[in-house]
Amino acid sequence: MTMGEGLLVLIVIVSLAAWAFMRFARPKGRRVIRYIGDGSFAENIVGESNYQAELESFVGRSEDGAEFMIDAWLVPEPDNRHDRKAIRVDIMGRTVGYIPRDATSYYHAGLKGGRGRCRAMIVGGWDRGSRGKGSFGVKLDVKSRTLFEVIS
């Protein structure tokens, strides 16, 4: 198997695992919503610098970097010691960052203590050898912070 074929197999496996996790591991008995996107992936999250290993484990590194689409969960953290209004962003059950503090009130209005799902894109992470490495970032596909559908 060539390296390209191996990478393709890995992407398929990760995508199937993500689908299965999102399909079967959603919280029971809580409100679950899905944010409607428009494909722009314009909503940036914060704190990804603390979760570079997690992000790299999802997509690996390449000379050109990543643009990898996957589902993300938005999870309120009312017990967060730094900000009781914090909303964590998880991908495949692993924290990858947070919603910016100035945007959390919009998301809380829809979440109402439950969780939200949306499409996400992991970007960056290029590796050009002696010329350096780039950090990973995450962008969310949320057309409007108040546009969503209730799943359960």
C-alpha cells in the first residue's frame, strides 16, 4: 500500500468513527440541537493552542496543512472555574477549544443547558521540515448563532 492509499484509508476510518460517535454517543435526556451552516466555516474558536496534540491526532501533518471537515459538539461548562458561561468544543469526544467569551450568550440561548452539534473544519498544521510547522485551528460552520434545529 502506498502512503497516499494509507492516508486515504486512515481518513475513511476516522470519518466512519466520527459518524458512529456522533450518531450513537449523543447525550440521553438532554436537549440536543444542530446548528445550521452555510459552508463558510467563519466562526473561529479559541484555545486551540492548548489542544494541538489532539488536533494533530485527527488529521496528521503535511507540507500543505489540513482542511479537514468533521462534526463538533458544543458543550456548556457551568462548573468551569475560569468562566461559568464557558462553552467547550469537542471533536470525537476530545476537547479542542472553546467558543469565544463574547459569543457564549448567543449559543446559551439555543443550547438551554443541552448540547449543540455543527460541522467543523480543522485547518493548518503544515510541516515544512526545517522551514517550520504551523499550528492547527478550528472553524465552525454556523450560519447564525441563533439558527438551529432541535434534534431531541
